[in-house]
Amino acid sequence: MKVISLLWSHIWHRKTLSLLTISSVAITAALVVFLLLCSQGVEQGAEKGYGPFEVTIGAKGSASQLALNTYYHIGAPTGNIPITVLDDVRKNEFVESAYAMTTGDNYNGFPIVGMESGYFLTRYGATKQMAHGKLYGKLGETIVGSYVASSLGLHVGDTFAGAHGLIQGLGEVEEDGEEEEHHHAFTYTVVGILPPFHTSDDRAVFTTLDYAWAVHESQPTKAKEITAIVVKPKSLLGAQSIKTVFAQYNNVQAVYTSKAIADVVNVVDQGTQAVKFVTMICILLAAGSILLSLTAAVHERKRDVALLRLIGKSKYFIWLSLIGEGIILTLIGLMLGLALGHIGGFVSRDVVFANTGLQIQAWAFVPGESLLVIVTLLIAIVASIGPAIQAYRVNPLQLFRS
């Protein structure tokens, strides 16, 4: 008799309890994998979310809010600053390049961002050419991120009208009839589609910096304002000097982008502690399920073990028959859980990206998965040892006499 055949007959004999054990392990593993994928997305998003722009300048307010709105297109900007600040930034000897941006409108929920075109070359390099079309060159021309293009079915040559507010239907500022009519009368033309950058820029619509002034301003003489300035310093020492100088401007803040993003990541990490606690409870429940399954089988297995010992089966064979059931149930649940975790990441990737700008690489192997497999199998072995010892200690002759 082969060990595998014996184990499978035991599992199939108690299929309901076996199914519950497999399900508990699978659900726990799937939850852990999904959390690992999200955590990896946060780390990668924080790592490449702002490119070489180590300093960000905007209106006074929350530094994290400024960074999230500028680089991830999440939430509202902290306000506007005079465009004259941009001239002063570019004159600074420690600045290698600086680009202004304006925000305030959306198209079908995707933000419309006014950005100087040099931003794309500085951040993504000359190797990243347009997927289709060309960069915008005049008022009303737009280029769209790859995710926007695929989601809305946009192509080069399409036209559309924007809506006021960063998110359609949410947080919109009430407009008078004249301004609302002006919004709908202002038409954008798609002249290019960006390649996939795997950043939040994939879910934005970009146009010339002056779009906001053309759409919103009714007084031509009003001083021009911008939402933020992204700055690439010549050196880290230069970044410190830039921050010090422009933090002294009235109603202007200059922040280290990496620190502002790190603060957001820390908040996210604190929020995931509760989820990790729940995950640990699930792991303990899965271990308890394995223990319960094997303990329930001890009494009916005692006679089998005694018979195996009487017919001369080796200790190795008997111990494999006792511990192997827990390991097989765990392996089946573990494989299902790993698959479900990646499938869950794949199914939810668009929703997560649309709302947070974070990319989930659903089919990528997360380093923590190997640790998950090892720990889960160790738990299965430990949970199997107790019932196995209890069954093996039975005296076969005494059992059959009784």
C-alpha cells in the first residue's frame, strides 16, 4: 500500500472536514498574498512616483496633500501661487529644471492637468516616445495617459469638453451659468497618447499650462496663477537651499518630495497594522482548523495505525501516514490561496489604480510569498505532530483486545 493512496483515502473519507480545512488555509493565504501585492504597489509607487523632482513648491498647507495632488493626482491642491514664483525658481543657481502645473478640471473623472511639455522628457527620458501622435503645442491640444485612453476608448483626433472639479460629481464648485457654459464650449482635441509609464500619469489628461486661465478667468488682467512647481535640483545640497529660499515666500511652501511621500507611506503602514492583526488571527484559525481536522481523526486512525504496526510497516511509513494528511491539506489550500490572491490582485488592479494611482503587479512573484509557504508548512507540521504522537503511542495489542 502506498502512503499517498492511504492518505488520499483518509482525506476523501472525511471530505467535509477536509474541505473546511483547505478553505481556511486558502482564504488566509489569499488574504496574505493580496496584502503583499498591495504593499509592493505602495513601495513601488512611492519609489518612482515623483521621478527626479526632489522639491515641490505650492501654496501653504499640507505637504502630503501637495505631493499627492501633484504626483498622484489624488485629492485637491493646497491652493494656487503666482506664476512669478516660477521665474524666481528658474533663476535659482541650484535648479537644474523646473516645470509648472495647473489643475482644476476633469474629463469623465480623470484629472485634466496643465503641464509644461518639458516635464515628460525630464521625468521619463528621450527613450519614452509617444505611443501615438505627438506632444501638445497650443491651447486646446491634449495628450492622454495610456489608462485613460484604454478606459474611455480615446484616439488621436477625438474631441471632448471638460468639467469643473477634480472628480466628476464630487467636490465640484458651483459655477454660474456663464462659466459653466464656457466650460462646455471649450473643446479639447487629442493629439497624442502616452505610452504606459506605470505611474499615476497613466490616468491623467495633459494639456498646455494656460488651459486653466483660458477656461476659468473672466478678467484678462488678473494675475496668472499656477497650482504647483516640480523642481529637479542640481544636487541634494541644492535641494536644501531651494527649500530654504522659497519657504520664506508669502503663502508659499517648498517641501522635500521624498519626505512628503514617506509620511503618506507611514500613515498607510500604520493603517495596515490592523489588517495584519486580522491576518494573524486568520493564520491561527487555519492552524486550529488543521489541528481540529487531525484530532477528530485520531480515534478512527488509532485502529489503522495499530494494524499497520502489526503487519510490520516501518516507523517512517506510519509517521508519514499520520503527518502527511495535514501537509497535503495545507499544500492544497496553500496552492489555491496563492492562485486566488493573484487572481484577486488582477481583478482589482484597475479599481485600485483608478482610485489611488498605485499599480498592482498581479502576476509578479512577491518576495514574501516564499516565507508564507515555509511558515504555513511549518504550522501544518507542528499542528500534525500532536495528534500523530497520540495515535502512535497506542499499544496495538491492547487496542485489539479491548
